[in-house]
Amino acid sequence: MSYRIHVNEQPFDAEPRPGQCLRTYLRDRGWFGVKKGCDSGDCGACTVHVDGEPVHSCLYPAVRAEGRRVTTVEGLAEPGGELHPVQQRFLDAQGFQCGFCTAGFLMTTSKLDADQLDDLPRALKGNLCRCTGYRAIEDAIRGVTHVEEPCPGRSVGRSMGAPAGPLVVTGTARYTFDIDIPGLLHMKLLRSPHPHARIVSIDTSAALRVPGVHTVLTHHDAPERLFSSARHEHPTEDPDDTRVLDDVVRFVGQRVAAVVADSEAAAEEGCRRIAVEYQQLPHVVDAEAAMRPGAPVIHAKPAEASRIARPENNVVGEVHGEIGSVAQGFAEADVVYEDTFRTQRVQHASLETHGAVAYWEEDDPERLVVRSSTQVPFLTRRALCALYDLPEDRVRVVAGRVGGGFGGKQEMLTEDIVVLAALRLKRPVKLEFTRAEQFYGATTRHPFTIGIKAGAKRDGTLTALQLRVVSNTGAYGNHGPAVMFHSVGESMAVYRAPHKKVDAYAVYTNCVSAGAFRGYGLGQVTFAVESAMDELAHRLGIDPLVLRERNIIGPGEPMVSPGGEEEDLHIASYGLDQCLRVVRDALAEDRSAADAPEGWLVGQGTAMSMIATGPPGGHYADATVTLLQDGTYDVAVGTAEFGNGTTTVHQQITAGALGTTADRIVIRQSDTDVVRHDTGAFGSAGTVVAGKAVMRAANGLAERILTFAAEHARAPRGLCRLLADAVECDGRVVSLKELYEAAHDKEVTLAADGHWGGSPRSVAFNAQWFRIAVDPGTGEIKILRSVHAADAGKVMNPLQCRGQVEGGVAQALGATLFEQVLVDDRGRVVTPAFRRYRLPAYADVPRTEVHFMETSDAIGPLGAKSMSESPFNPVAPAFANALRDATGVRFTEVPLLRDTVWRAVEEHRAAGAEPGRPAGRQPSREGSV
Ligand code: FES
């Protein structure tokens, strides 16, 4: 009997491959709306309907779909093409950011009945979203409309919908692998089973005999040149310690060889047949141990050549500094608090995994195109050209829509090796990480150990603040020094202690590498600093808010950090006082304690943070805005869109400057062939750096158009003004189309360029407040209320900015409560799947009340500041402070797992202490598993 299924009413007869899942079968036939987020039915991004029932198509054998009707998101719209009601609702509420999860949510929610709608935590348990914090999704399901109508000249400050919205909800937005490339070859990687070993020999002959295998790449094929997978404008920010394929492996999971074949199955079989002889070397996974004399040296490279601070001690970077004398400051203090805080490895878990495709341009076979899930297309091109000695005009790097990044894609983790294969084979080659590889082959947040000592006078005035920070950067130093440096910057500068000291180290270990991740180290150190401030207040009997108000930096004050001052950092707007006022108001009117179950302990806690609005050391963006023939505008800007919403903001800025509506602006971005340089979409730079370049270009074009129109109409320049689709000069209206033609006839291009160098920089502020209840019998915690105050300057798009805050708080709650990448004593990741690495689901995330402060920044475009990273930073300490208030126990480690909380509270009670009284301290969890 022949195989037949109907997909979106179209018949398909091709037999599935043995063992093929329905997801792959559908994607192979071009139904790219069906997304691959995991391989185990955990994330729901691949949800489709089979005979009207939602299923996870990655778990559904394609052969079982025989004779059935399958509907994907592309088939969800009504037959006449009208959007399905849930699609329209997701547009109206903007129930997405990157949108990679959206098709799955649409397919699930389109089948919910009334009972299920009453129990969304249960109904949505099979779908994960990493970006939104779920509130926007809930609003979409409930039919709440947030998106505002366009209004000429009044785009800025309005809740405009993302321009990609219609593509996202219909499954037609094209992410990295949503393209069909004829003759595509597939790459799979053989990874190291050892934490530290030298490759003695490697035999690839059996692998090469596997039918379909085209090549096997080993360290013999890789350039000798060292580089860093981290991408910064200045490559010298990171150590050169990495080879494409190395003859020494330094963590379990490092690439050993790459097999390229006609199919993934053949490439996997090839990997299994490679015989490698290793000479095992001693290893170390603990950062403190790695610094001690006699520890195994992980990178024995000369310090100057590699920019590793002290290779013999595994110290990749360090910073030491003292302002005043902390010894004097502690001597003057009435109370001194000292403790050690620990944070864990956390994975970005963007739903689209890392990956790249390299192929040769059809009409120019000497030009290589790299399509990549990246936040940094220009820096990736630069690195590839340096690595392979290629001229920049021979390489084009393009990002499609990127399915989440959070800093994890500010790395070159796949592009280097697919290019090596493409150069050798002259064929298109694809490498897409599996979800498991994402855990042991990509990067994590840096685990930190933070020793803190803080002293204060009886009235709460700080006298001294001292930190000793050790960051475990893993086997490679990508972002290691920069994260460490940033972590002790704004976290210390926000307080005015006269005596400050810091000693910080970024240390190599034989573990999976850490990298850039939302907050860039600030979240870790803020956990310690804000916990310490709370503890000082408790010990002094002072309201923790009062202690903060007494010591925080004020407007116009210099930012002083013992790690070194950043001269270009200024308080160009100040909303920290307002942030704390929001918390105070929330406290004053709060009734949520009444919602606590009987017998539970109730507490409230606050934390705050400051963050620079862009990265130091140069972050550049160029933009060009052009009037098009049809009277609309084209914006070419380099920065990538991965759910951070910069496309919408750039549209709004342009529309505002040109007096039109955002829907008349087309954005081209993240393609090194069609836009000019942009350092990248990281460090919260999309609005404040790229946005400022766009603003300058748009303002420049407005000026050009008005000048040209005045000449054209022979009217005084001052009597001309821009309308939505025309220019009015002295009462005469000329359409933009007409103006374009007139300019064209005179060989004038109505376009303008804008540039911004990201300096000087301002700072943004955040404060988080929780009221929680704790069951002392089980350690279960309920969040009774969550309030977040954000000083984002002039908020360009309230809907979108609120989404960033909600998403940041949700991501931080995961890291605070349960997320952790666990490694064993060989550094092997033992949680490489969503079933073993718990991501916040709908049921885990409360609705956070988000408040924006009334400030306008003197540096940022139109008064705006950044707000994509910073909401993460105060969440863990605010939560720990609430727990301290409820239980009397100071928790010094995250995640705050239920059994950890229960044990600590039990011990505290056994010691005879009362909840809420200063006493206990969380028992330290030794070991990693
Ligand atoms: Fe849900 Fe990005 S919008 S994963």
C-alpha cells in the first residue's frame, strides 16, 4: 500500500525514511513553520495538528501519519486567507518576541476548549517560551489588544506591533534553517569524552568508507591560527586560545572531528567510526583549585601572544584595585557583614539552537555565503576572513530571523567549521546543534564565587565595600575577562562607600566554556552586593530601602569602581530614586500577604541595580535611510533582530523623524552585503547605538527632503513640512512619489547616512520587589506579588519594553529558583536536555507589575536608554531578601531549590531561631551534582 498524507490539504506520497519523525518529514517538504526546538517533546515548538489533535511532531513517527490530515501553522488561516482568530490575537497582543515558539503556541491554543482556557498552567505545560515571560502570550489567548494604530509623526512612545508579526503568526518568517538549499551536505561533530587529553592519533578511514560521507576533518585540516569564539569590536578583548579543531581537548564535549555527509544519519555513523587514541592529562573543574600551584595548566601559551594574564595559574584575566583604605573603612564601621555567595551555570536556552549554513553564491561561485543564527554578522565575517585569509568581499554573512540569543550568539561556535568544510568541498554545508549539544557545545553563564565584606555606621552609612570574585570561565576564555571586569563595575559604583576594594579573577577549568549572557556578570555580583545591603540593614535595624537611599549614587556623581573608571560613563538621566519610590508605594498598599496559605511564612524583599547602556571599548553602528520610488522609506542597518525588538524601534525612530507612520518604513538588516558595519546586537546596543545611528540618518534625510522640496517648489525652506506621504511647501502639496521622480530626473538620491560610536554612555536603573510565602514543611515557595521598576529613559515602545522586562524577570526567576547546568567531577554536563534542565513554564512565572520611570536621557536617542539585559540583575537578590525576611535564613547560593530551602529552614528552626530573626545561613552545597 502506498503512503499518503495530507498536509494543509495538499497530498504527499513520499514514504518517510525509517524512523523519521513527523517534524523532519514536514520540514523536508518545506513546511518550515514547524520548528525544531528540542528533540524530545519538551518545548512544543514543533506542535502540529494530526486529524485535528495537537501533537508534538518531533515525537510522532511520520509513518503513523499515514492516511491522516496534518495541519501546520501555515494551514491555520481560514480558507479565504483570513487569519485564524488566535493568529489575530497573537498579533493584537504581540504575544511573541523572537517568535520561534509562536507556531507551537498557536497550534496548541487554537484547540483549547473553555475548561482548558480556565486552566492555562495545565493547558500550556507542553509549550515553552524563553523570551516573553508568558504574560504577552496569556494576553493573546485572552484576547487583550495592546498594539496601537499607527499615527503619522507620533510613532515614538506608542505600542507599535513588530513588522515581522504577520510573518511570525503565519509561520512564514524565515529563521536560519528555514531555507531549501540544493545539494546541501550535513555536518556532525565527534566530541571529546575526556576533560583534558592530547590526541595521539586519529584514524578516519572507517568513517570515510561510510556511504554518503564526503569528508572527515580533524586538527590536521584546521588552521594553526588561534582565535577567540567571543566576538567584540576589538578582538583583543578576549584571549586567543581556540583552534577550529585542536590536538588537545580541554573539556568533555570539545570538538575532535567533523564528518560531512549527504545526510545527518551518515554523518553520525561516520562519527561513530572514527578511532581516536588519547593521552589523558590531569584535569581540574574547580576554579579555586585551578589557581593553586601545581594545578594542571590548561593553556600553556605565552601570556603576551595569547593575552592570557597568567597561564601558569590558569588565570585568563584579573583585576585588582582599591580606593581609599578598606582596612580603615571597616575599622570605622559599627557593623560589618562578611560572607561568600555562589552562583551556578545557566544555559541561554534560546529555542533556536546554534547553527550555520555555508554555501557558494549561485551567480558568483567564488563568493561564500554564511547564513547563521548570530547576533554579530559583521564581526563573524571579520573573524572568518582573518582565520582563512579571505578578502572581506569574498564572504557574506547573513542572519535570518534569529530565534533568541540572550548573548549566547555573540560567539562564533559553528561558522568557523562549516566554512572549513565548504572551502574544502566547494559544496553547501550545514551544522545545526542538537538541544543536547547546546548544553555541552555552546556556552553558559559564568558561575561565580563572590566573597563580600561590607561595613556601615549605625545610621546605615556605608564605610567600606570589598569584593573577591572568582569566575569559572571553563576551558576557553571567550568573554571571560570582560564579564569579570563588568561584573565588578556598576555593581560597586552604584554605592557611594568611601573605601572600596576589589580582587577578581577569571579562571580556566576543564569545563564547558562560559560566555556572554544577559547582564554580563552583573547579575552574579549584584546577588552578593544586594544581599549584603539587606543583611546590613537587618543587623542595624534599619529599613533596607532607607539604607539604600542613604548610600546610592546620585545624579551627576562620578561612577567610582575600584576595578577602574570608565571615563565615558555618565548619569545622563537618573531614575533610581523613582525606582525605589515605586517599591515603597507597592509596599505601602500591598495586601498580598493575605493570599498566603495558612501556616506559611511570608516575607518581602527588594534589590536594585545599575547598568551601563552599552558596552565599553567601542560599539559602532551605521545606518542609511533612503526615499524609495513608491514614496516609502528604506532603512538599512546592520544590527540583527532576535526578538529584542530593535526593528520596531528603528521603524518608529525613522517614522518619527520623517513625520510618517511606521508601516511606511522597510527595514533591511543583518546582511553584510546590503548594510554597512554594525558591531552587533549585544550589550543592549540595539536602541542606544544602532537606534541613534538610525535617528541621525533619518533626521539627515528629513533635512535633505525638505531642502530639495523647497528648491523644487521655489518656496522658502522654512515654509516646508513633511506629511505622512508628501511634503507641503507654502500650501502646495507634493507627494513623495512625485518628489522622488523629480530628484531622480536631477540625478539626486534622497538618502542620508547616520553613524554612532556608542560613546559616551549613560546608565539605566532597575529595582525588583517580591512578596513571597514559604511552606516551612516542604520548602515550596509561592510568589504573592512581583513588582519591577525600570528606568529606561524615554520608552520608545511601551508594549515591547514591558515584554523585555517581563522576559528578563522570568529568565532570572528560572536562574534563581531551579535552572542549573550540572557537571560531574570530570566537568561532563549531566543535564543536557530540557527534561533535566528545567526551564520556566507558564505555571512558574507570575505576572510582574512593570513600571517605567519618567526620565529622558541626554545621550540616548530621543531620550531612550537600554532595557534588554538589566531587568535580570536584581531578581535573585530581591528573592533571596524576601526569603530572608520570611525565614530568617540568609541564602547565599542559587538556585534556591525547594529541598535546599526546606533543609535550611528546618535547621534554622531546630537551632531554636524564630523566622524573620537574624540567625542562620544557608548550608553550602558542596560538589556540583
Ligand atoms: Fe517564545 Fe522567543 S518568543 S521563545
